[in-house]
Amino acid sequence: MEVKVARKILNANEIMADQNRKFFKEKRVFVLNVMSSPGSGKTTVLERTLEILLPDVRTAVIVGDVCTTHDADRLANSGAPVLQIMTDAFGGDCHLAAHVVANAVSDLNLDNIDLLIVENVGNLVCPAEFDIGEDARVVVLSVPEGEDKAVKYPLMFRVCDATLLNKIDLLPYLDYDRDAALKFISQIHPEMPIFEMSAKTGDGFMAWVEWLKAQMAKKLS
Amino acid sequence: MEVKVARKILNANEIMADQNRKFFKEKRVFVLNVMSSPGSGKTTVLERTLEILLPDVRTAVIVGDVCTTHDADRLANSGAPVLQIMTDAFGGDCHLAAHVVANAVSDLNLDNIDLLIVENVGNLVCPAEFDIGEDARVVVLSVPEGEDKAVKYPLMFRVCDATLLNKIDLLPYLDYDRDAALKFISQIHPEMPIFEMSAKTGDGFMAWVEWLKAQMAKKLS
């Protein structure tokens, strides 16, 4: 019984995600879904990314949180249009569903936007199950979280197109087995690009942003 | 429609959780539900905790993960009976529900057990919504996750009885505002005990274990 209901909800989400995808294609907007555990540094990664992208790549951001507008407030400092979704308003959802993104998008003017970044709710499980009509998905994983997250949360790493391995500035202070971490990620998603970076120092951002621009060029060409 | 279904599932969970609670009371077992983000250090915290508790406090552990037996393998080294639940077997659930715990418990002999620790799936959202029939709930929050997790994931901090603020050995290398973190937690759950600790160095564990023993004494006296 529960399973049937879950399938219906997921099917409804697929239909809505396809509508979103069609709409984004018409608007010529590339949509990036950014997911991670709570506290992996998604927002700081996006602050750095916006610094590099703006103003050449016209970017808007949708931020999903259970509660608070902290992340949206920080990202709004970049000058990009930022829209906050608080899932507490509709039951504290642990992910962004396609219809929630569709509602949010109706409040944004996408006519002069090339890239829409969606910062999902901090959660390595549920957001991986919900297509929102995006063109690319990335997972931010911070090194203090340990080496084995890819094998413990395999769906997330399977559905993503790249891993942003963040907070490498902390490596000298951690017992972190970098080779093991890279091996675990490759085990779940062979040949997925892994960008090692520090949002604190800015290390490693150029490679990641070049990759993102290449993905955009592929879609928008 | 979706809301009604969700309510039915949550009600069914409440009924099962009450049955668990009654069973645990009969068995004179204290049940601790340990929750956190992925990678906050739950398993290392529990390894340290078991070192202090065993053999005086006879302890068993149930570990919930989406995938892998890494954590259960590590905890089994303590000598405590450890049972792994992999939610991938039933759809990759993002939390442990009461019936899942009931099934697992039927494979454990609780006759000579004083304390059952349930290490929940790493997730700051969903596990907070599912009572499993526990006597106490704690949330492990690691300092690299940032100061504002309590206000961003308020339900988790509201339903928990204590916060274990882990990885304080990393404080010298982070821009961490300790006062802000403590203030955010107190804002959501005034007077909740906060144990600052490092599972790596062992700092701060005695106070936490004393608190846990006091909770157990209250129930089992």
C-alpha cells in the first residue's frame, strides 16, 4: 500500500520534472541541482562560484531549506537574483520536488538568465530521488564527513554528474585517506569528475567552473 | 491526498513505537536513538562511548544505514552485539521506522542488555519525525558543519534531549563562532544539555556518559 502511493508521488514528480525541463529549454536556461549533507559547504561553494561566473554568466539561484533564509541572504550579496524556498511552510520536506521548483520559478524572470542554480535541502538521501528537471546534478562532499559517503549513500553519487570534494584546506588536520575516498566514489560512479576544492581558500575552483561552463555550452549550443 | 497518506503512515508508526516502548520497558532496556548529518562522527562517538560503558553497562547496538556494513563492523570491535539494518533492502529509506526497529530487535536477545543504542541513518530531517519507541534522543553535530544547523533543522533539535557537539579538536582550524552555535541550539530547545567533545581525542566524553547513565537510572530505578 505504502509502496504504491510512493510510486504515484514519484511518477507525478517525473511528469512535473519533464514540464520543467521543457520550460527551461524554451527559456534557454541551464539548470544545476546542487546537493549535499547539511554543513558540507554548499553555500560557500556557490558564493565562490558566483564570484567567478558573474557578470558574464547571468545566474539566478533558488535555495531550498527546511527553515531560515541564512543561505539565501548570503547568496543575495553576490548580486544574483535569489529566491528562498522554506519547506517548513509545507511540512518540512526533506528535498525539493519538481512542482515546488516550478512554483518558485514562476516568481523569477528567466528571460535574461543563462544559468539557474538550485541549492537543494541538505540531505544525502531524499533529494537524489527527485528529478526537478535539471540539466546537471552535482554533490558537494566535504572531507570532514569521511571517506565512505559514496558507498553509504550510493544513489546520490550514482545520479550526480560530478563530485565537488570540499574543505581540502582541513586535510592536514584530519586522518583522511584521499585515495580511499576517490576509490569509493569511482566504485559507485566510474569516471565521474571529482573536483577537489576549498571554498575557504578558493583552491580548485577554476577547474570546476570550466567544467560547468562546458556542460552549459553543450546544452545551449 | 498526499497529506492524508503521510498522516496514516505516521499514525501507524506511533502505534508501533508505543508497542516497542512497552516491550523495552518489560525487558528493562533503555533505548537511545542517535541521529545526525552524514559524517558528523556518530560511529566514532559510539565507539568511544562503548569503551567507557562496557562491560559495566551491558550494551547492544542497532545501526541503520542506506548501504554498507562499515559502521556495524567498526562497532562490533567493541565486543557489543551489533545488528546492521540496510534500508537499501526496502527502498533506501532515509530513516529508521518503528516497525523496522521492532523487526531488528526480534533478532537480538535483550535479556542481558541494559542499554540499546540505535544509530539512525545519517540525515538531519526525516529521522526526527519517526518515534521508534526510544527513551532518549540525541543529535550529534560536528563543528565543521557550521553554527546554524539547529535553526536550519529545528525539528531535530526540538525533539532531541541533548546535543553532542563533536570534532572540537578542529576548532583551531575553523572560523567557528562557538557562542553563536550554542545560542542557536538554545533558541530552538532552551536548556537542552550540550556536550562539547572530540571523539578523536576523547575530550568531553565523561560528562556525556554520566548524563546518559543518569537518564538510564531514572528509567530503570
